[in-house]
Amino acid sequence: MSFPLLTVTAALPAVGAVLTAAVPAARRTAAKWLALLFSLATLALAVLVAVRFEPGGARYQLTESRAWIADFGVRYELGVDGIGVALIALTALLIPFIILAGWHDADPLENKSQRWRPTQGFFALILMVEAMVIISFEATDVFLFYIFFEAMLIPMYFLIGGFGDRATSSRSAAAAAGGTDENAAAQRSYAAVKFLLYNLVGGLIMLAAVIGLYVVAGNFSLQEITAARAAGTLDMATNTERLLFLGFFFAFAVKAPLWPLHTWLPNAMGEATAPVAVLITAVVDKVGTFAMLRFCLGLFPDASKWATPAILVLALISIVYGALVAVGQRDIKRLVAYASISHFGFIIMGIFAMTSQGQSGATLYMVNHGISTAALMLVAGFLISRRGSRLIADYGGVQKVAPVLAGTFLIGGLATLSLPGLAPFVSEFLVLVGTFARYPVIGIIATIGIVLAALYTLVLYQRTMTGPVKEEVRTMQDLRLREVLVVAPLIVLLIGLGVYPKPLTQIINPAVEHTLSDVHEKDPKPQVAVEAKNGEAAK
Amino acid sequence: MENLIGLLIAAPLLGAVVLLLGGRRLDKAGHWLGTLFAAASFGIGVVLFADLLGRGAEDRTLYEKLYTWIPVEGFQADVAFQLDQLSMTFVLLITGVGTLIHIYSIGYMEHDERRRRFFGYLNLFLAAMLLLVLADNYLLLYVGWEGVGLASYLLIGFWQHKPSAATAAKKAFLVNRVGDMGLSIAIMLLFTTFGTFAFGPVFASVGNATEGKLTAIALMLLLAACGKSAQVPLQSWLGDAMEGPTPVSALIHAATMVTAGVYLIVRSAAVFNGAPDAQLVVTIVGAVTLIFGAIVGCAKDDIKKALAGSTMSQIGYMILAAGLGPVGYVFAIMHLVTHGFFKAGLFLGAGSVMHGMNDEVDMRKYGALRKFMPVTFVTFGLGYLAIIGFPGLSGFFSKDMIIEAAFAKGGTQGWILGGVALLGAGITAFYMTRVMLLTFFGEKRWQPDAAGHEPHPHESPKSMTIPMVILAFGSVFAGAFFEIGERFLKWLEPVTGYEHGNSPVSAMTVTASTMVVLVVGVGIAWSMYGRRPVPVVAPRGSLLTRAARRDLLQDDFNHVVLVRGGEHLTRSLVYVDHSLVDGAVNGTAAAVGGASGRLRKLQNGYARSYAVSMFGGTAILIAATLLMRAV
Amino acid sequence: MNPVNYLYLAALLFTIGAAGVLIRKNAIVLFMCVELMLNACNLAFVAFSRMHGNLDGQIIAFFTMVVAAAEVVVGLAIIVSLFRTRHSASVDDASLMKL
Amino acid sequence: MSALAAATSTSTGEAVQFWVLGTVAVIGALSTILMKKAVHSALSLAGTMIILAVFYLANGAYFLGVVQVIVYTGAIMMLFLFVVMLVGVTAADSLKETLKGQRWLAVLCGLGFGVLLIAGIANAKLTHFNGLGRVNSAGHVEGLATLIFTKYVFAFEITGALLITAAVGAMVLTHRERTERAATQRELAERRVREGVQLPPLPAPGVYARHNAVDVAGLLPDGTPSELTVNKTLRARGQIRDVSSEALNDLKALEQASAERLGREEASK
């Protein structure tokens, strides 16, 4: 067995978490730098993984396999396919920015009694989340995946409940949060508990399904089961398969909020600090969609096809509904949250369109949405931290006083409405085409999402950035160096991936082909023969 | 030669990047840089044009593939450019007029501290527009399509401190988005039908597709065109777009961007030819907008809004022509080019007038300006003559051709369309004369502006007048130049195809009748605004006038139906989300809580009652074991 | 006579003792009932040892006694200190298990 | 010899003994749980235990039998009685059930449990049994000793530890740690003065010739009894005799008598 690259990639942030947590209370800054260092090291490893990965090669590469709980056939099996590589890269990429953006979010409050080393805890928890997310992207053993899929909730719970928005601890923001400081804290813990309960319920149902799968299949190895399913050697009773599928899908649908299981997301993202909100929607939720692609389709191809229509309709509802509700929001972060719900609708739609364009698009979408939401949300966080309010109505004319902030905010917004030339456009269009190819009506209705996206984004931009300058905003200062360092790379990525997404797609495509072959699906062929070659003269 | 095409776009793009990222240190030279990049692009365009002219009519199509953009199984989208006569025409128009307007803006935006940014946006627009016309497939075209949308969003809302500007920008973008929806659906249809959306393969194999498919595609393309070219029913944004600086109105909302819809239709000629029903719809849209815009143009007192209405109606002409099929494509483009000249000229003139009048836009507060700004007066006047189709000037030829072609459609359709086109010509004459009279003739009606400054009309600086002169020159001679020896026809024909429509009425008759309606229109206008003095405060006016002032109530309709309805919808949805979707979950939580609260009473804390339960439990266990034994 | 009867007797005593534990409130009496149960067990053990013909049963009974002794010592100590603090030996008064 | 006999077979004598004593044992057990006063319970339990000791003997467990009598009945039960005394011999706790349904549940469970046990034993079909003859061949106590010190030696040692712990535990529980030095007479007096509640020492209980009056409250001048005069413990147990009525009667009688004598004085004049 060669060097266990995947294990190390996942373990490194965990080690970092422990070390960061161990830093003594006084050395707050040291802890920050330590966390940043480890996240960057993880990024380097992730890049290494991406380099070591041959797109043309076997489906799962860099695999590791060790016996773990022999009695139940649970093995410690890791392996990445293109999708996994892309998402690991995304995670490892975003964490440093999240840490950098949250640099001061966990500094102990002066007016507050000192919590136990809040700063160390904050960054340690973030790194812990990263470790768990990465390993659940790597796990090819269902049980192993389940463990980390659930364990993720614990650090997230503390991140949401323990570290509120700095804004909500200041006067005007307390008003924004709808009352006093205590009120804000209460809302925060409410959001955290809600997040925990939703995901726990999903997880429990999934646990039942996992056990059921073991009973049926006799082991937990994704590769073996998938192969057996594809080869038809392992056949489940129709109803059993459907129930198991639903069990898995429910958990994933909660995690990647699908209507009507989405209501935890706005609370969580609204109450958490901006970096944590990014962590939720850009990183943790991706595990849900990723798992749909890898586990639901791979393990239960027939059931997936059986459930497709219903799921597509739900996804469609998510798209339109999320966008419409986003338009009606008064709170910046909640607005972004509902926008994300709409985007997750697109992702799920692409996954279950069962076309290579749809699924490639969905995978690209996971990455791009991660980056674009990060850009938008982090800038929003900077904005909120300046004014101390999450209410859109409290802003106006920021563009005049802080042009750079406004510009980055606009670019983030344009990415959210998937403007061509920015990364999200590619993925969104792929998803739409892929869906349209098989379900024209749904595809057409989904395009309404494009218009609505423009609506809520531009309304947000207009209300906050343009118009006459509000009194409280007049003294607002523009982005600092640290903040520019956070946003600029993200924007560069957005443009780069929008203009030249090939590096990603060539990694993703083979994996998607495998997934499609798992479910025995072929892309629909064009209806008419095409004569001229591409690029020849039009006449 | 091919690799010059990339440069064509790269130049202004580079300009935009440099200017927008340059920061304050570029404030001094920013505008010159921007103009330089635009001019460079124009230069490259000229070189390419010369190259094309050097080739035979058949191989005048250059093709350059940069790289594969989105390589996904069964879905090949390239970043590739195709330069043929059609694109070339647009390239010259865009870069040429664009450069002029850059120069103009140097003077016009002199006192704006964000001038650098303005030029950055202008360059961005040029790049996007060039991408739009040079793309060799619909997806890339879509990128340009949205790109110009973004640029116009940024430029309309350039004076963001004015809420009206911000709102107008948002509105423009949203309405365009509706159109883009059509374009993206069209692309999806193309993909599912042909498995590709590159121009070459699609047009080559249109024959294999059913007419139903083609009609669907064509209609979606038309929707897109309506959005971008401000055709009914998506025209409402153009009027508000006048909130932007005047050069923007000239470049984007008169000369180039708004004509993108026409380009799209003409470019997709093959598809439309295969879908006669769609073509009919196109002509209808064109005709309706033609009249609609003209009527709106008559009622507006804001000089820019009046011109905007005229733009709408002129584009209506083009769309109408494009809807006529091979008979009209060429003339559509021709009118597009000539219109580019004179409408840009008119807007620049308007801008110059406002520049001299403390940015006053109400024509009723102008009057008698011809003495004070002679150059503006002359250039504006020439543009005016051109647009109303004064014989010999460019508008005359292009519009005449379109009317003739409309008649050539044959049957009642032909008569109706032709009649509408004629009528439009008359109304055009009327409102343009009105603008002319209100602005430059009559006696002074100047009012001190809000700040109380008495306006001191003066001629604008050279940087502004020179472009106006050049454009005026173009609007005078372009038509004749194109028409003599049917140069333009021969030039475009290989791309768009052409067949001479045999109209029931002879060309002479058409021309004559055009002249008649023209004279009538001018006459009415003179009788209304030339003879008697013009009230500074607009009279209440007839019902139609009042409706026309409100864009024929179209905005009100939008407001009531879309905005209000949308607000209610979102509000109710927010409520639903909070009380129903979320409420259901919280309800279950509450239920569980209550149940456990009741169960809690069992734990009364008395050791003995616990003992009882223990004892009973033991008993039950024993019973169970015994039963297990028994069975 | 069949020595199984001893077992029946043991069962009977045990049950009575258990019922006593449940019924009585006085801690001391409660303890007595526990003792009664223990003794019933011992009786059973002894009877068993006789049946199987080995002494292990008796040994266990012996240990039971020892444990019982220890238990009583501690228990009674507890009762005494309880009585000191609250002047009653009723187990119901010590209903502090409830929050 | 009789040991062997007892070990291998059951004589009619034993049967008679069983039935008679068994009945008594059950009655004893019942009275243990039904008697109102703790003392009675204790006594009846002692009885039961002695009978059990007899049964042990009858089963050939001589050692246990003796231990039962000495340790259990002798030591443990006496311990019980001691505590009962400490807590109050006469304090009769009411058998009235305070917990709702407790008693019924208890009886129900008890019956069910008993039935189950008996059913289980009945199922077991333990008919043949081989006596202790063989194992007792080397002598009964030696047999036990061998087992205890070989097979069960560890358990034995552990029980030792257990007993130690129990002893220590009992002391810890009952022992009251004196945190501060005992107050001297002087300090007590001073405190009394400072608090001014009870300056003179507590009044002595009233003394009447008729009975031991340690539990009789002393009378205040107006004849009403004073709680203060009776020992705290007695008061806690509610063992105070109220003699105020008698006292008043005596007083009346006294007055009458004197009145008569005075009257006689009148008469004699």
C-alpha cells in the first residue's frame, strides 16, 4: 500500500484543530495563524490529490482499504472519483478564505464575560468541520461515510450556536435581530438546535437505511455493491430498494436543503457569522448533493429512476419558491440563504435529470455555487460588520462611500444570477440543457429561475449600494487589505472558471459517465442528422 | 488574418480591465486610454474589412477557434469567432460609432469625477457587443448578449445616486432577462434538435428539422430579440433607460445594442426561412412596435424620451423587414446602419443641447436654440432630415426599401404591413418635426433650473462637435453610397440571401406616397408647434396624448400586474414559508414536548413506586423467559 | 415428603418480603423485609445444595449472610443519620429523586 | 448418623416439622410486614429466622443453621431492635397508604411474582435428589472450610474487605464531625443572656408521685403543661403524657378539702 494520501489530507486539518484548540488563551493571534497555516497545508495536499488523479484512469483512485469492524463488514475504505476530487478541492480552497474572513469574528467581546478561549475554539471547530467534510468526500464505505456525515453536525452546532454575528451584539444590529442582545442569543441557539434536529432526524432515518442495506447486501463497500447492482448480480426487492433509497435520499435532501425540508437553512445562515454561513452552504451542504450523486444513484439505480419525477418536481419548486421568497426577504443573509435554496434546486435537478450534461453541470454547480456564494456572503459579512445590521433597509448609497466593496458585492451578485462569463453560468446552463433534453417542460419552467435570480440580486444591490447615501453609512470605510485578499481570489476564480472550465470538466466527466452507466442511462440523441462540421462556413 | 478577430475583441476588453482595475492613478489619462482602445479596435476592423474586400464574395468568411469552452459529453461549446460580411458590417458600425462616442464623451463627461469608470464601462460594452456579433455559436452569442446587458445596466445606472437611474437600470436588466430566457430556451431547443448550436451545422441541417421545431426555435429567438431591441411587449425599459448619460443613450440605446435583436433574426435567417408562421409573428411585432414607438414619440416632452420612442419605431421597421424574409433582410441591416448614423447623431445633438442647457431635458423649456448652438443645429437638422426620409438622405433609401418590401409581401398582409409602414413614416415626420421645432425654433422658453441658474446656451467643445459632424456626414451620404450600384446588397447577399419581391405597387408609387405622408406629417407638426407659441407647461391633451405620455399605459399595466402581483405573491410565500412549512415542523416539536411533559408525571420521586415498577418489570421478565422456555 | 416444598416455602417468603418492601413506609421495617427476602434465598440455596449433593449452595448462602450483615450495618447507619436530620424514618419523606 | 439420614431422605418427622414450622414461618413473615409497630415486626422476623435456622439444620446445613441463629438472629436482629429503640419503640407508623394505587400494584405484583416462581419451580421437576452424604464424608465443617479456602478463597477475602468497608462506612455515616471547639459553660450562659430567650435553665419536668414523670410535662403556675420541660427525643416521638387535667382535678380537690375544713371551723364556733 502506497503513501495514504487521502487519509493524510483528511487528517491534517483534524490535527490542526487539536493543536489550535490547545493554544493558550492569551496567544489568540498565534491560534489564528496556526489554523490558517494548516488550512493552507491542506489546500496543498488537495492540489496534490488533484494532480495525482488521472481523469482517464480507474473510477476510484488513490484508494485505501483497511479492515475496521470485521464483524459487520465495515472497512476503512477511501477513494476519490472526479466528483470527489473537485469537491475536496473546493473545500480545501474555501476554508482558508473562511478563516481569513472570520479573523476577528471570534475575538472575545469586551462587554461580555470571557468565554473559554472563544477564538481557539472557533478556528479549531472550522478545521474539524473541514476534516470531516473531506473524509466524507473520500469515504467509499457507506458506514464510514455515515459516521462522518453525522459527526459533522457537532462542530457545526457549536459554530452556529456559539459564535453569533458581531453585528448582532451591537446596538443597531440588536434592533435588526429584532430586540436585545439576549434576544439575538436566543435566536442563535434556536437556529443551532433547529439545524441539529433537522439533520439528526435525517441522519437517523438514514441510519435505518444503512442497516437495511447491510442486511440486504451483506457489506458496506460502495464499490462492491455498485458493481453488483450494475452487473445485476445483487438484486433487491423493488419495495426494499425504494424504501432504502428514500431513507438515504431523505437525509441528503435535508442536508442539501430541498423544499420543503429547507427551513433550517435561513435560520442557520441568518444567525451564524458570515464565514460560518459560507461553511454551511458552500461546504457542508455540498456533502448532501454529492452523496445523492454517489450513493443514491449508485446503490439504488432503479429506485432512483422510479423517484426521479417526484424529485424533479420538488427541485423545481425549490428553484422557483426559493427565489420568490428571497425576493421578499428583509435580511441580507436570509436572502442569500433562500437564493442558495433555489440553487440547490438546480443542483438536484441536474443530478436527477440523468443526462451527462445535467450531472456534469450539477457537479460543476456544486463547485461554482460554493465559490460564488462565498464571494457574495463574505462581502455581505464585511458590509454587516461595518454597519452592524443585517437589515437591507439600513443601507443605501454604499457604492458612493465604499466603491470596492460595492464592486465586489456586485460581482458576487452577478455570479449568483449566473451571468455568462462567470463560472455559475456554465453549470447552470448545463443543468438546464441536461434537464431540457429529457424533460422539456420542467426545463422551461426552471428557466424562470434565471429571471427571478436577477430580480432578487439586483433588488438587493439597488437597495443597499445605490441611491442617496444614508447617514449611518456615510462614515463606512472601504474593504481592508485582509478583506480584499479574501474576495479577490474568489472573483478571479469565478471569472477564470467561467471562461475556461475545462480543467474541472475533464476531471468530472468520466465520473459522471460512470454514474450514468450505474443507472443504465444514455443521453438522448439529437433528433435530426447534422451535416456540416462545426466551424465550417455558415453557407 | 484570422487571429486578428480575437484582437478585435481583446482590445476594448483589455481597456475595460485596465480602466476598472487601474484605480485613481488612471483618472487623469483614463478617458484617453479608453478612446485609444476603442480606436484600435476600429483600426483592426478596417484592416479586416480591407482583407475581406480583397477576397471573392464566396470565401469572405473568416473563422477562428480559440479553444473548447465547455467540453462535456455530447455538448461541445467552443470559443470560436466567425467573421463574415454581416458581422463585418456590425463590427465597423460598433467600433466606428463607438469610437466617435468615446471622443464625444471626453467632453461630455468632463466634470464627472467617475469619468475613468465610465470609459471602462464603455469599453466593456464594446467588447461584449463585438463578441455578440462575432460569435460562431449561439451560446457564445448568449455571452455577448448578456454582456451588453450588463454594460447597459452599469451605464444606465451610472449616476447611481439618483434612485430613478438605479431603478431604470434594474428594470432594463430584468426585462432583458425575460428576453434572455427566450434565447436560452431557444439554445436548448437547438441542442435537443441538432445536438449542437454552432451556426454552421445548424443552418446547414435546418432542412432535416420539422417546421414545428423551427417555429418554436424562431419564436423563442424572437422573444429574445424583443427583449434586447425593445419591441412590444418588452419595450417598456427603453424609455427609462434614458436616465443614463446621453452618450450611452446614443451608443447603446440607439446605434448598436438595441439593434442586436435584428442581428439575431437576420443571423438566424435559415431558421426563420423554415418557419413562415414565426416570420409572420415577427412582422406583426415589428409593425405594432413601429406604430407604438411613433405614437409614444409624439407625446413625450423629454427630448431623449422622444428620441427613444423614435428608436423603438425605427427598430420596428427593421424587425418588420427582417420578418419579411430574404426580401427584407438586407434592407433591415441597411436601415440599421443608416439609423445607427443618424440616430446616434440626433442623440449626440440632444446631448449637446442639454450640455448647454444645464441638463434640462424638457423641450418645452428650449426654443430658439439655433442661434446659440449652430453646429448642433446643423448636425441635428441633417439627422432630422435623414430620419424622416428626406429624399437623397440615407433614411430615405433604407426606409423606402423597407416599405416597398412590405408591400411586396403580397396579399392583404402586404397591404396592411405596407400601409402601417407608410403611416409610420408619416408619424415619424410629425414627431421629429415637433422635436426640431420645439428645440431650435420659436422663442426662448428657458427656465432657471432647480439651483436657480439661468441657462446660458453655448456651443459644445470640439471633442463633442466633431463626432456630431462626422455622424451627420454619414447620415447624409451613407444611404446613397449603399444604394448606388446596390453595393450593400451585393455585399450582404451571400450571407443573408436576397430575392427581389415583386410588389403590387411600383417603386415609384411607393416613393411618391412616402413623400406625400412625409409632407403631411411635417405640415401638421408645423401647424401645431411652428405657427403658434408653445406653452411651457404641457396642456392636458387628448386621451390618446395622455396615454402616450405614459407609454400607452404599458408601464402601468406592468406595475399593476407584475410588480403588485409579484409583491403580493412573495409576501404570501414568505408567510407560507414561516407559518406553514416551518410551522408544521415546530408543531410536531410542540406536540412531542407536551407528551413528554405528561409522561414526566410518572416520575413522582417516591422510591417505593419506583420499586413497584422494578418489581413488576422483573415479574414480566421472568414471565417472558418462562414463556420462551414453554414454546 | 419432597424437599421441593422447601423451595415453595422460599418462594412464598421471598414474595411476602417483596410485597413488604413495596407496602411499608418505615425504613426499618423495609429493611427487615429485605432481610426476609435474603433469608428466603438462603433457604432455597440450602435446599438446592442438598438436592445436588454439594456444598456450594451453602457457601453461597454463607456469603449472602455476610453481605446481608454488611448491608444492614450500612443501611441502619443511613437510617439513623436520616432520622437525625428529619426526625422520621419514613422513606416517603425522602422523595428527592424528583427534580 | 442422623446427619446422613437427614441428608439422604426425608423422614415423616421432617415432613411434620416442615408443615408445622413452615406455617409458623409464613405467619411470622406476614406479621413482619403487617405489624404496625416496628418492634413487633422485628420480633416476628426474628421468629421466622429461627425457624429457618431449624430448616437449615434439617437440610444438613448445620454450620449455616448455627450461624443463622448466632449472627442473624443474635446480632443483626438485635442491631435492628437497637435502631428501633433509638428511633422510637412506640412510634407506630400508620399503615395507611399515601401513594395512589401503590398497595394494589404491590399486591398484584407480589401475587403474580409468587405464582410465576411457584410455576417455575413446578416446571423444574426436581424429583430425585442425592443427599450430602458424600460431601460430608470428611466432616461437614471441614467440607465447607475446604471450599471456602480453596475454591471461594478470593470471594472470601473480598467479603472481608466488604465487611471492613461496611464498618468504616457505618462509622462515617453516623459519626458527627465537631467543627468547632465545644462551648464552655460560661459561653453558653453568655449566649443565653445575649439571645435573651431562655435565661434560666430549662424548667424541670413536673414530678408526681404516681408515675415516672420523665415524660410528663411540668405545669406552669396556671396549670398548663410546658413543652420545654420534656426531653427533645421524647417530644420527637410524641411520647408526652398530658397530665394537666389530673393536675386541675387535684387542685379542685385540694380547694374543696380546705373549704370543708374551714367550714368545720365555722361550725365549731
